[in-house]
Amino acid sequence: MDFKQVYLYDGTPFLAFENEDGEYEYPKDEWTETPPPEGIYSPFYFNGNEWVGSTKEEWESNKLPYEPTAIQMQLADTQMQLAKTAVQVRQTQNQLADAMLEIAKLKGEN
């Protein structure tokens, strides 16, 4: 079974397989046999003649620093508090275990 690779206009690769009649079954969306060029950055698309996209420099200059939302900040704070509490519980359990060992030793001496 033969196939060929084509690309949707958004750059998604698609494998067109040959059917029983020897014809390729292409996607229903617009497609091209021209692959996106190396070094093209998102967002990119095929305009019917060529691939249009950004260079690495353009892509990097358009990136904005990530700003978490207030809810994301609250969630991160809650997770930090939970982690600190888990450490404190573990320390308390270790102290309790040490105290129980010490009591057991003292009872064994008497």
C-alpha cells in the first residue's frame, strides 16, 4: 500500500494512502505537497503559493513574558503551604518515633 505525505495549510502533516483503485485519498481540507521550510516559526500557514511564517528573531521579539493569573498565584501559594506542612508532619513523626524509642529503652532498663 503506497502513500505520500502532504501538508494541510496549517502545516499539519497528512499521509495520503492509495486506495484499491490506485488513487490517493487526500484530506478534505486544503493541502499542499510543499513541506513547510526549515526554520519557520509559528504561527505559519500556506497561502496557496508559499509558506508564510516568522523567523526565529521575529518570534522571539513577539514573545511576551509570562504573567500568571491571580488564581494561578494563589494555587502556587497553596501548594507551597501544603508542601511545607507535609515536611513539618514528617519531622513531627520522626520526633515522635525517636521519643517512643527512647521510652522503650528506658522501660527496658528498669
